[in-house]
Amino acid sequence: MPSNDAAAAIRVAVLGEWVPSQLADVLALQRAEEPETATALVESGATAPAGESMRDSFDFALSPAAMKWPGWVCEPLWHDMLAVAVAKRSHLLVYREVPCHELLKQPIISAQSSTEELWHAEVHRLFKDAPQALEQTVGTFDMAMTLVAAGYGITIAPATRLAGYQSRGIAVRPLAGAPMVIMAYLLHPCAALTEPQERFARRARSVS
């Protein structure tokens, strides 16, 4: 692809089940500032595409986990803070920021589909002293949030991950003393990017 070929499409793979909300802002910025360069999204339910041939089908990838692909750069792109999702009638809503010791008294619901995401490991580090009987693991994040809305427990996750569930019987509170976590990584080949690709990467980094 010639570096001055602004008409060539930029192909972006989204890895995993969750699409970061910031991606819409990046695409809107790309469309407004450089409409002559199309952007195509490539969906991938798996966190790690099967092999090198599959990676030839896109120029960039957004991943919730740090990937180590030969010949590719993986850089932290978007950060967030951990927060707590509770049912809208939860007594924990009396707190502006929920202290960790209060959460240890609640059933904690986790999603198996999120276990490869680095923020999930941070949650386990924070609650390593919680009794195992208080933790329940379900298959998907949607299932976990359904149980939270029904009052069966709480979920700890990045605030932007929880925001879309607030119209589904969920309330979100900051977690007191929560560390900043990485929400998404930007991956691209180590080889020099074309000029349109460089501009796209700069736009992605400019969005928070």
C-alpha cells in the first residue's frame, strides 16, 4: 500500500466481546478529518486471532489484553478506574465511593469471558481475602450484570464497561482507592505505517 494512497481503507480488528466506547469517537474523528480514507471494522470474537494469516486481514487491532504477536507493537491505549455495579435498590448506594471492606460482605459475580483482561486480575488482587463462597463465576459479562440487576450480588469492573448497563437496573459507584487499569491496547505491525495509518493512530491516541 503506497504511503500516499489516502483512499485505501484502514482495517481495524476488534478483539473480544466488548467494543470500547472510545472507538466510536475515533471513527467519528477519522470521518470528519479525513473522509477520503475509509475505515473498516473487522470483528473477532476471540481475544487472539488464530494465526499470522488472519492478521494480514487488518492494519490495527484493539484488544482488552496485552498481546505478544511476533512483528507487532502492543501499546496501552485507553485507561479507566475500577467501579462497582449494584442493583438500584442496594444499600451500598449510601456511599459516594464504596469501600473495599463493604464489598467483602457481598456476593461477587465474575464473568469467565473477562478473565483474560488485565483489569480482571486487578480485581482478584483487591479481593484475594474474600471468602471463596462469596464468589460466583458465570459465562458472560451480560449474564453477570443480569444477576447484579436482580440483586444476587455485585460486579467490579472498569467504569466505562459498566456505564452501558445503567438503563438495565444497574447503579454504578466508584470504588474507594481503586487503581487505574488499562482498558484497551492498540496493536499494529512493527513495520513503518503508511501516512493515513499514522494519522489514524494519532487520532486513536488523542481520544481518552
